[in-house]
Amino acid sequence: MKKRLLSCILLLVMAVGMLAACNEGGKDDPSADVSEGETFFGFSLPENIEKYNGKKVKVLSTSTNDDWSYQIQPSSNPLFSAESVSGIVTAASERTRLVEQVFGITIEEQVVYTSNRYGGEMYQRIISDLTIGGGDYLFCLPASTEAAMLAAEGVLRDLTTVETLDITNEWWSQSFNDQVAIAGSVYFTIGDIGYVNKNATLFVAFNKNMVEEKHLLDDYGYSSFYEMVDEGAWTQDVMFSMSKAVYQDLNENNKSDVGDILGFAQQDSVIACLLSGAGETIASPDADGYPSLTINNERAITIISEAQDYLQNPQSGFVSANDYFNVSSVPVSDVIVPEFKSDRLLFLMEAVLNLPLLRDMENDFGVLPLPKYDEEQEEYYSRIGAWSCDTVCIPTFVDGNDLELAGYVLEALGAASRANLNRVYYEQTLQYQISRDDESMRMLDIIFESRIPDMCEIYRWGTMYSVVTGMYKAGKDTFASAYEKAEPGTLTAMEETIEIFKSLQKSN
């Protein structure tokens, strides 16, 4: 056994060397984290690892298009070609090969294509498999909206009870786990294992040329936005003030719109995004760990009111992509992004998925987390979109030795991803910058380490999420009445979900 393990480790170190070569400029030498027979990039290997030799591990994932496909085992893609794939796909393939080698297993991924990530083909597949006695996959990656549906159906394992899986390890998102936990039970999670969940995270891009030309940082006493972030001074007020400062009504129609010099662009969900950056969510766990409505508090109401003051000011320099669906069915890419690339837009708040839209930008841009509400806020928070975020789950029909192996493989994939995949993902994410420096890498660390979802959006309880997003165009001081109207239905739906989980937890 010792000889076999040594051979595996030698193969691992050779493969790690290949990854290190393609990840030029990496933070550390990941091979130092591999020790014979003990750990795998910080994950403790099982003592009886040889018993898994020859096993096939199948994973089920979902996608709306080819770009999202095969993030666990890219070689499962019939179109996979080692010579033509991107850096992130190559790194994902190498990571999975390392895991296969150390366990002596093969990993196969099957993608379920769907146009509906809420009760769509992925959800139907898992429910159908459960009905006929179980599927042949050990874990799955549904969207968070479908994972919530599956959890409420009682068909997902509580990941905290899987003995070979520890979701408190650093390669799993603790901020996400804390928010989606139901009385301490976590049925779906995210982490370094995949990159689709990272693509669903919001960030702020700033136009470096406009910042320098307008000397926007001079009045604040900072040499860069990165320094401002480090000092905790990157706030909503700074973003609003700078946006108004650069605004010029070039088309002289007395409103902020395309054709002007603009300060800030997002979509109609902008207030929900600002609330997320402030650490405010519609629903949060209560003292007993069950979800409760928490948005109706003084701080959140103030944030909404101040955002309305800015956003609804015709001289704000803000523009929403949703106002241009009459111009294009994809206004972010066809209308808003060209303004940013042409030095006519200072701040662009978007999902990381859309960074490739900046690929041919002549001038440089920088990456920032969502702004804090104010400097008293202790940390930055990032919003993660419920619809586009994939999660990791284990169906209840996975048990016995399969459940044991599923936990081990997920841990190994997570550990190897954090050691090797993240750096390649960062490099690819920032490849459209002219100067890709360590500062941008650090900003991505901040963005991805503090992601919080909103349980109300994930579980679709009532209409409260629509109330919050609707505040962008709603009249001032209308939140209280809108909240009061939506509260009964939202609470009823939430209580129904809570009762389901209480029943499930009793039966377990």
C-alpha cells in the first residue's frame, strides 16, 4: 500500500508541476501541500483509500448553454479537445485527473440542459430518479433555486451529517452556508469546486481612464480605489457622488440616459444589489436558525430611501439596462457595455459572467467589490444571483459506501480547486485588463470570500423580492405600505417551508 501511495503522490507532484507552469505567478507552490499518505492539498486522505480503486463516480450537472457545461469533468464533453480548450477548462481537467489518480477512480459528468432553472429538467430528473429507486450519480449541481425546491421535497442530504464531508473547510463558502442553513442543516452549498457559482457573483468595474482624467480620487486622499477598499472607505456615497460628478447631459434632454457621460449603470435590480453590498437580506436565520423576514429594519429602509434619492435624480448619472429592451433584447452587452468601453461610463455593476464583454476595451478598467453602505460597516459583502448560481448537493438515495465516497471526492475536488483552479480562474477572469496586477486578484478574493445569497429570492417566498427590486422606480416612502401588503403571503410561504423542514428534521 505504501509503495502504491508513493507512486500516486509522485504522479500528483508531476501533474501539479504542469499546473504551476500554466499558472505563472501563483501565490504558493501547491505541491508543498501534498504529503505521502496523509493529505491532499490540505484534505486528509482516508487510510483505506485503496478500496475505491476502479470505482466510477458520476456527477449530474445542469446548464443552459455549452459555456456552462462540464465544470467537474471537462473530458466528459464529447467536444472536449485538450488542444483547443480554455485555460480554466484545462485546469479543471487536470484537477479532476489528480483526484482520479489519488483515489484510483474515474469521474464522469453528465449535463442536463435546461431553459428553466426553477422546476425544470434538472429538478424533474432528480425527482424521477428518486421515484424509481435512485440514480447512478453520487452528487449533483443544480441551480440554487432548484436545490431549494429539492431540499423542501426532502430529497437532499443534510451535508452537515455526511461523515466524510466537512463543509466548514476553507474550500467551501462559509458566508453562503451561514445564510442558507435551516436550523443548522445545510442541504446545498458552493465553494471552489466549481466556477459557475463564481460567475454568478456581482462586482463593480471602474473605468481607469475616466478616474485619472477627472482626478476623482484627489478629494478623498487616496492614490487608488484599491487603497480605498483596504481602508474600508469604498462606500455607496462615494459611488453616488463620483457618478454625479462625472455626469454630463450631452444630449440636453435633462435626464441621465445613453448619449450622456454617465456615472453608474446596472439593472432594475440595483436596489437589491445595493442592499446585498450593505449586508442586508430580505430573509435571514433567526435565533433558532430558521428563516425570518429581516428587511423591514431602520438601516435597510434608510439604504432604500437614500438609493432612491440618488437613482431617481435625473442628474444622477445612473442608467438601467432594463430601459433599453426596446433597443436590444440583450441591452447589457449591446447598449451599456459599449458606453463603458468608450469612456462614457464610470462604474459598471454586473455579474462576473459578463466580464468577457470587455475583451476589446482599448483603455483599462479595474475590479472592485460592491460598495459598503458606510464606513461603519465592518466588511464588504457580495451578491450572488440565485438563478445562475450552481450548488453542490447529495441526493438522499446516495448512501452506504457511495455516500462515503461522495464526501471524500467532494472534499478532494474542493481542496485541489482552491490550490490550483482559483488562480487560473482569476487569470482568465481578468485577462481583458491591460494591466493585470495583484491588486485586482486581491479584489476578487474579497468578492468571492464574502458572498451572501438571499433566502427569499432562492425559495421564492411570496412577492417580497419583487417589492424590493421594485423600489428602484417606486415612489419615495412607499416601502412601508408595499412591505405591509406583501408580508402576509411571504410569511405564509416561509412558514410552510419551515414546517416542512421541521418535519424532515424530526423524521431524521
